Amino acid sequence: MGLFNSLKKIFTGENTQPAVVVEVLQPRVIETVVTPEPIIVETLTPRPGLAVPIELPVRDVPVVAATDQEATNPSAAAEVTEVTAATNLATGLTKTRKTWSQRWNEFMANFRSVDEDFFEDLEETLIKADVGAETAFKLTEELRQEAKLENAKSRDEVSRLVVEKLVAHYQTQGIGEDASMHFAPAGPTVILFVGVNGVGKTTTIGKLAARYKGEGKKVLLAAADTFRAGATQQLQEWGKRDGVEVIAGAAKADPASVVYDGVRAAIAQQADILFVDTAGRLQNNVNLMQELEKMKRIISRELPNEPSEVLLVLDATTGQNALQQAKLFKNSTDVTGIVLTKLDGTAKGGIVLPIRNELHLPVKWVGLGEQVGDLQPFAADDFAKSLFGDLLEN
């Protein structure tokens, strides 16, 4: 019955939908015109007697002696800005010193007597502090003899003896060590930077470029790390920040060709220093070492006495891994010095000892922070006193 009624409605037209009515709307013309209000401009004239004196702060600017280049080129003298240390050594080593103090206090907390177990634990503690197995063994043997000679038995006597021996070891390793930077007597000085990726080579170059430009030297940078993505752009950013020219090539270009262009530019522009940033793939990569040797041959061909320095940049927070990197690079290239970065972090600081004791390489610069002035020359006495300061006071 339901189907019959539905069909009936369809045939009789009862189910027909109502028609849709469409109305077309036309826009109406608005005859009222809106006139904008006029803008009134009033010229203000200062009246006499209302001026307020303003005193500008005066900043002391360090006086830097003019070089020969500045004497002949006044604009060069205007660009000289001395780079000062943003962080002193004691402040920069705060975290590292704290790590040393905690490790030493934990060791001395278990002190019972000066016996063989004591010296075995001492050797293990020194190894954990990144002084290296060879250096730890040597120090422990020396301390064993010192303890007998001085008849040190109490905790305070032993603690004083060990700390004094560590400080003395840091200081004596610097005797006869040449930690100065070498420069060519005439023509450009070429300084080559080597090291694995991530240790801070490019940042170190940027900081040193700012430092030497601040001393009035003409500085150029060569972006020879053409394999790592963004390496050239990072160095170019430092170049903009420092106001120095960066010699660069195309991506994946032969690094040696960039070095050649950099050397030729340094000679043509009579630059004082050319810093060369190099690739930093795995330190045991044979191709990388061959690449570094090729760069050095090209430099020596154009400037027979160069490079003056081959600086190996190491991350202090990597501990014994940094020591292995130093050994491999030293065996493959003529490294002249070490730049130890990130000492303001969680570094243990002991890595300085094996680098100087086992490899006989001078640490020339230490990185203590992010600011340009936080890259500072290494001084063994100051470093030892800053590193063991808390223990010496106690």
C-alpha cells in the first residue's frame, strides 16, 4: 500500500517540488560624496631658554702604536680595534676546576693509609681525569718516591704532596717549550688549521683573524674545507664579522686549488697573514692526510718557507679521543702546536699533560668561551694555578 501511494503521488503531481524564484539584485548608486577632513600641519619652532644640555658618556679607548702600514695609510689605522679577553682564565676554567675538585675529594674521602692500594687508586683517578695512562703511571711512581722521602702519612700531607706534584708537572713541562706564534720575516705568513669536524677549527680561525686584525695586520682567510656542507658559508660569515676577505671556491672544488688562490691573493695584496681552513673528516682517512700534504706542497712552492704554523685544533671535552687524534695527525703532518677548545665546558683539563708529555707538542691557544676574546694564549703557570686553585687553597 505504501508503494502504491508513492506512485500515485508521482503520477498525479502531488509530489512536485515548488519552483525556485531567482531575483537579480542591481547595485544602487550612492550620490553622497564623503569629503576627507583636511590635515593641518603645524611647524614647531624652539623657543630660547628651553635647551637642555646633554653630556655623552666618554669611553676610554686603548692606545695602539701605529704600524708602518698605518703610517702610510690613515684608513688602516682607523680600523685597528684591540681584542680584549672577555673571560679570564680562572673564570673560564670554573667547570673544569669543579670537576677536578669533585674527583679529588671523592678519591681522598676513601683515604686510609699510604699503601699500595692508595697508589693504585691514585693512578686510576689520574687516568679518569684524562692525564693518560703513561703520564698517570709516571706521576704515581714519582709520588711514591716523594711520599717515602717526606714520610707523608696523614690525609692532609698526602693531599698537599700530590697537588703540588701535579702543579709542578704542569709547570715543568713548559720549560724550553716554544708556545709562541711564528711569523714570516718577509711576505705573507701562512697558518694551516687541521683537525676533525666539530672541534672548532672555523671558529678558532675567526677569533684569531679578529685578534690579529685588531693588531693592525692585513688578514686573509682561505675556505679550503670544500666537502663539509656549510663550511665555506660559516667562514664567510666570520669574514663579514671580522671585516676580512675570504678566498673561496665552488662547492666540492679541489681544496688545494682554493689554497693556491688564497696564497696568490695574499702575495698580490701584500697580506700579513693567511689563515687556511681545511677539511676534517675522520683523522685516519688516508685521503685526508694526502690532501693536507698536497696543500702544504702548493704553499711551499709559492712561498718556500711556509706554512709557518700547522695548528691542530682539539676539543678538550673529548678527553683521550683528543689525544689519539693528536697522535695520528702528528704522524701524518708536521703539527707545530695545539689549540685546545671548549675548556669552559665539561673538560677535565688533564688532557694538557699527555699532549705535552707524550707528544711534546706545545699548547699555544686555549678556548674559554664564545666571545672573540675568549681564545687566549696558553701559559702553563697560570693554567695550573687556575685549574688546581681550589685544591691549593684547601
